[in-house]
Amino acid sequence: MPHPGWAAFTFDGIGTRWEICTPVQLTDVQQNRLLAVVEDYDSAWSRFRPDSLVASAARESGRFEMPENAAELGRLYQDLYRISGGAMTPLIGGSLEHLGYDAGYSLRPKGSPVAPPRWEDVLQWDGSILSTSAPVVLDVGAAGKGQLVDLLSTELLAQGFTEYFLDASGDLFNSGPNPVSIGLEHPYDPERAIGTINLGAGALCASASNRRTWGDGLHHVLDGLTGVPVQTTVATWTVASSAMVADALATALFLVPGDRLEENFDFSWLTVFSDGSAEYSADFEGVLFS
């Protein structure tokens, strides 16, 4: 509990555990409004349920009208696709499924890694309209959970809450004003921390290669140019005003140097590499243990 005496509302959504902490207990009506936001998002973007819009795009090409929030999500992915030279892409879903991270969680690779199609060959993303020239398996998980955090934050504000704390299985948002001390999980031992950070108003998101692992060296962060799991980076943390941006950049740090991303985004960051070294931005306010 980030603040003693606050009430917690916990639930499962988009395949992960959520906790929303508020100074007073949420009513049933307030909880149901929050759950409706989660359901709307999942019904559009989940590649793990057959009735979603993303599942429809995987079955056949066409024109798909996504929710209004697709516009800012698309702009962010387009920017990161450009900056990364195609290494970060929402078309990575097919490559993940090929390696066994599919709707049935088979975790059985179908063969060697395969690269996803190039964005410019199969996808047009204009605002909330997605047009595809072939069936594609979209996966917006690198930014989607963060965007849902932002959408739930907006709903809490609409309900009159100015103080709250959201925890989406490690993707965090603190409305402020009181900072919360957060441990930075050791990339090889979830029972240990490599440091701490005081999170003021804003989002702290993390990505780690040990979070979803299976097989021999397989995990969920793939290079979009090859379909191969990234091996040089093992964990990242980002702080930004938007959880969607922080979430996306936590993945982008596996593929693009932090100082390059700083040229395009206002955020602070920490990257831990597989050789045990670390890099961080000048304004990253965390403290690493020696």
C-alpha cells in the first residue's frame, strides 16, 4: 500500500493484476466504471481473445475502426518505428506467436525466429482507422498497458479523485503530491532490489527480459528487424508524465540508446545490460545500491 490508510481496489484485466489505491473506498458504481474502461480497451486491442478488433485484423485484411485512443497510440508507435529503424513495431505479434507466445500460451516455438512484415508494406494507421493489405497480428503491449493506466487515471479524475495510485503489475502512476518509494527489482532475482526511486507525480514503468520467459533464451522483447529476442539488455526503467509514453520507452530502451530517445521524448531512464553494467540519464532520480 503506497499510503497507509488508503483503500485498494484489485482486479484482473488485459492479462495482468491491477491495484488502484484511493483515500476512500470506491463505490460499486465507481468500480464498475473503471472496469468498463478496461473491458473496452481489451475488446479492441487484445490478441488473446477471438472477439477483439485485433483478432479480426489477424484473420483478414481490411479497414478497422478502432477506439478514439488509437490515434495517440498510433502516433507514438510511428515515432518509435522511425527512430528505431523498424526495430520497434506493433506488427511484432506474429513473431511472438511463432515463438510460442500465442493466444493459447503454448510456449512451444514453431521454428526459428521470423521477422514481422514491414509497416510500410502492410499497414496504414491514420488516426483511429487501421487499414491493412494482408492479415496482421498486432501487438501493442509495449505501450498499451501504459495507455490503459492513463485512461483509468482520466476516469478517476472524472470521478473527482485528485489523489490516487495505480499499480498495473509494476507499471505505476502516482497522482501526487506525496512521493512513493519504489524498489527497482533485480533483473535476475525478483526477491532483491538493485536500487530505489522516489516517484512523485507521474509514471514509472519497467521492462525486463525475465518477466515473460520460456524455452532456451526466449522472452517477450523482440527485435522487429529479426524477430529474435534482445539479449544485450535485461531491464529498463522510465519515468514520464504519461504512463503510455513511459511504458513504450521502457521497451524502446532494449532497442535504442537512451540518449537517442532523449532527443525525442521528455523522460528519465535507467538501462541495465546483460554484462552487469548500467546507463542512466542525468536526471534519473533513483539510487542504485553498490
